[in-house]
Amino acid sequence: MKRLQATTAAFVMGAAVVSAPVYAQVSADLGAEIDEGTTASIDQQANTSDAFSVVTGSAGAIRSITSMDSFSGVTVTRITGADNAQINFVVSENRQSVYELQSAIASNPEVADSLAAQGVDLSSIVGAEVAGNGALVLYQL
């Protein structure tokens, strides 16, 4: 009986030693799947490369703004960067999408009221995205 207990204890301890690196690797792999871009975009500033993607990729956010009654939060992020000419070019090339976004915001009372409460002019909003937690992030020039 003592021999069985000793063998079992040795097996369990050996399994723990062998499985610890595997567990650490699985944990690291799962962490690699986190959408860091969305989380980072909730910051109060976005750089030039962020601006290009949100201005040109706001179609999903437009659908969400028109169909959702409530968001877990509305954050306004100012687009900053050294290359304002490129940002202005991207906005002008996507003017129709920007107008659709602004129209969707104006027609959603929660979002429009949130912008008004924050003192943000609707015409300065040029991009949007919905974070995984249901928060709406609006991008302002």
C-alpha cells in the first residue's frame, strides 16, 4: 500500500513539473489572441495609422450605431499625428462614409446626447468603431 501511495505521489509531482511549461505556453497563446488594437483605441488619442483604418473602416460601426439602442460607453478619441495632410486626404476621399457616420450618430439619441454632454461638435467626428465590450469609440479631428 505504501508503495502504491509513493508511486502515485511521484506520478502527480512529475506530472505537475511536466505540465507547468505546457500550461504557461497555453496561457501565453491565449493571450496572443487578445485584440490589442481595439483596447488601445480606447485611449484618448489615436495616431495617423489608426486614423486611416477607422476613417475607411467605419461601416460596421455605422450599422451598430443605427441598430443599437445602448452602448456600454461612448468615448471620443482625438486623432493626432504629424501628417495632417494625409489624414485630411483620407477624410476627403471617404467623405460619403463620414457623412453616413455623422448621420447615424445624429439619429441615435444616446450617442448624440453623449457628444453634446462632452462638448464635441458632430462635424468633427470622422471615424468610429465598436469595442468588444460594447463601447463605442468615436474619432475626432
